[in-house]
Amino acid sequence: MTSTPVGPPRTTPRLSPLLRLLILTQLAFNVGFFAVLPFLAEHLGQAVGMAGWLVGFVLGLRTFSQQGLFVVGGALADRYGIRPVVLAGCVLRIAGFAWLGYAERTGAVIGAVLLIGFAAALFSPAVESEVARQAVVHEQAGGRRTRVLALFTVAGQAGAFVGPLLGALLLSVDFRTVCLAGAGIFLLVLARHAWLLPQHVPGRERVRPAGGLGVLVRNRRFLALCCAYGAYLLAYNQLYLALPEEVERATGSQSALAWLFALSSLLVVTAQLPVTRWAGSRLSLRRSMLAGLLLIGAGFAVVAGGTGTAGLLPCAVFVVLLTFGQMLVAPVARAWVPDLAEPGRLGLYTGALSSVSGLIVLIGSSVTGALLDAGLPAAVPWLVLAAVPVAAVGLLPRT
């Protein structure tokens, strides 16, 4: 299977019913999730009365129970098929949101948050691995796998945009209503998938988990992709770590952050498919990731430590370059996994991509936080961060 483009196909095949279902699933997942998540920290601090360090610890537990266990969900999808894993994940997410809405003590909150995270560790790698596999099938029929993954990315971003708006509207009642609404969305997803998701997806063979992890850790090309993707995720995470500090330093407040986040979401929703179409007809998977990482590095390099309103212009340029880099890297990384995965273990490899890169982000974010607190000139941390995606170019496996 080659990843070198040979020009646009004569006809573009339609997406299969299963692909349409899974892409809409990603939209619904993110609407339900992001209706709750943006308001969780304030709820824990204000309503539950947690200390700031404990709020951070709880949010970190959610991330660990989700990203860190993706590899488990992927392996289970390989062993039992996507239907039972997705349905189990939906049930756990419904229970987790409902529990969180009524949780008033620290132990109950932690239990609910762990349940919410583990639910995603089940259904997300199952859905993502099947989308990647179906994208290869779509390519064999004359389409482009990167277009399928781009649609998946757009659906997720649209859900991440709509979810907070829904949550903010329901928050006028109370946080419990927000949580129950999130649970309700996942209840609808559960019902739809119980009805439409096939018991067995043609072409997907179930395998026993024994031995798969050992082969994975010896797959140097796949681990190289994980490291390069982790460098991208670490860079993308600076939207929530370095960028707020820079906006605060430049303007004295973080009020402009909402506009910068909205700019990023709007760019993905409107430009992802044209960018993917352009890159798919001109660039191989490796060159697309290379271009994306270099764009991201350039985005960090332009933040020079200005002040006042003028200091926001480099921040906006950073967001634009980072987002266009994301459009080139994210769909391609997922589209590349089927070429590197052992037959029958696409779920395991898809989950490992998230788990390994998530570990890189966890370690890298700690280092970045120390760098931002070191009292260096404002431009220095950004120049150091610019070197990370540029260095990751050397890690990309050869096609």
C-alpha cells in the first residue's frame, strides 16, 4: 500500500453508512463531552469547595484515565469488536456524568471523573481505529483516506465548538442540569449505536491480545510516528498553557483568549477539508506531516514578546499557523497508522498512538511549565518551544 499521491481520482466514492455513522458519532461525543468539561474546574472550586491543587489533580486524573488507557480500549476492540466496546463506553459515560451531577464529596467526584475518562478510553480508540480502517477501504475504492480522517476531525471540532455553547446555556439552571444533559446526549448515542452498529464489521478479524504489545514496542517506525505526533500534541497543548500566559503578560488579562480559541475552531471547521484536499493531491503522508510540523515551529518563532494590543498580533499569527499545522498533521498521523500496524491490531496501535503521545505531553508540559516560570525573557520560552516540532521532523519514519 503506497501513501504517495498519484493525482485526484476520477470519481470520489460516497462514504459508507458505517463511516457516516462513526463521523456523526464523533460529533455527538464531543458535543456531550464539551458541554460539561469547560465548566468542571469552576464547579469543583466554587460549588464543591476544592483547593486549587486538588482541582488540578482531579483534572489530571481525568486525562490519565482517558489518554493513558487508550491502549487498553484499542486492544479490547481488537479482541471483541467495536460494538461491545463502544456500547460499554457509552454506558459508563452516562453513569459518570449522572454521578458527577450529584457528587458533592471529593471521593465521589474522583470516582465520577475516573469513570468519565475510562469511558472515553473504551469508545474513542474503538471508533478511531475503525474510521482509520474504513478510510483505507475508502481509498481502495478510489477515494482518499486523508479526506475521511479530515471529515472525522471536522466533526470533532464542530462538536467541541457547539458543546460549550450548549453547556453555557444550561449552566443558567445549574451544573447538575449540564451533567444530565451530557448524559442524555450519550444515551441517544447509545440507542443509535445499539440499533445501527453491526455485530461484526466485514473484514475486521478479532485477535487474541497475547503478544501484540511486544511486537508494538519493537516497531521502531510506529514508535517514531508516536514521538513525532507527541511533539505536535505538546505544541498544540500550548494553546492552553503558554498562550494564556503570553496573553496575560501582553495585555494584563486573558479576555482575548476566547476570541483566539474561536479563531482556531473556526479555521478547522471551514478550512480542514480544502487543506486536506490540497495536501492529498500534492504531498505524501510524510511530507504533509513535515510541512505541518514546520508551520507549527514557525508559529512559535513569531511570538516575540510584544506588549499591549500589538502584542496580540503575534499571538493571533501563532494560532493561525498552529491550526494550519494541525490540519496537516492530525488527519495524516491517523491515516498513517494502518500502514504501520500489525494485521488485526489496528485498535491496539490506534490506542497506543494516543497513549504514547499523551505521556510525551504529560512530561513535556511539566518541563514547559518550569520554563515559563523561570523568569526568562518573554521570547525565549517560545523559541525553545519552536525547536520541538522542528526537531520532530527528523523522527518521521520513511514512507
